[in-house]
Amino acid sequence: MGEWNLLTGEDCETQNGRKVCAPNALDVPIEDVQIHESYQPLSRNQHNDIALIRLASKVPFNDYVKPICLQTDKTMRVTDLIGQTLTVTGFGATENSPTSNFKLHVSLNVVDNEQCNQAFRGEGRRLNDTIQICAGGVKNQDSCKG
């Protein structure tokens, strides 16, 4: 996996002993943000924690810039993903800071939502099987608290 340095702007990874870097980052202004109408930021469950961002201009797609697809097939259920590996990336919390200067990533295995419900029971949280996916289960490997 790669590493993006916020200070230098480099997004590089090592492939066969060679440092391979993506083109320079694009800085595109945001025109509009639409937060899901049912999102409740203070909710323990964090259902509908998603937003759409409209950029002020078109962005050219390449090997490093491409759209992501959201699951819309109603016949595919969360249970179909159990055992698959997902990768989470971002600039979130680390052990020492609320944000990171480097793009972080972690690969997590999808597990049954009931396993997460058991883990979160003490915090009063419950996953919604139709809109949330549970992944993880390895200590210190998550996208929540660094």
C-alpha cells in the first residue's frame, strides 16, 4: 500500500524495490455538500453517516483519480460480503494525534454484524443491517480511534 505525505504532497508506494509516485495532487474547490437528510451527528449509532460533494469543476480521471461506486443492487446483502477484505483510507486519528499528516490505510475483513453488535453492546450501539457493514476485529486495526 502507498503513503501520501500531506507536507510534501507525494503519494508513493514501493513496487519491486522502486519508489513509484502518483501525479501531483489536484486541489479542486467544493461547490456544494449534501449531507444525508437522516444523518444525526450526535447519534451513537452513526446511521446514514455519508455525504455527497459536488466539485466546482470537472476532474480528469486517470489511474489515480476515479469515481467510486456505491452498492445499489438490492439483491446483494451485507451477508454476501462476510469474509471479504475492504480497505479504509483517510487522514484520521493516530495514537498521538486527532489527525494525520499522512494518508493512512488499513485492510479489514468483513464480519457478521451481530459480532459488532455484541462488541458495541456496552456502548449502547447497534448496527442497521440494511445500511451498515461491520469490518475489523483485530485490536488496534480500525478506522475509528487510530
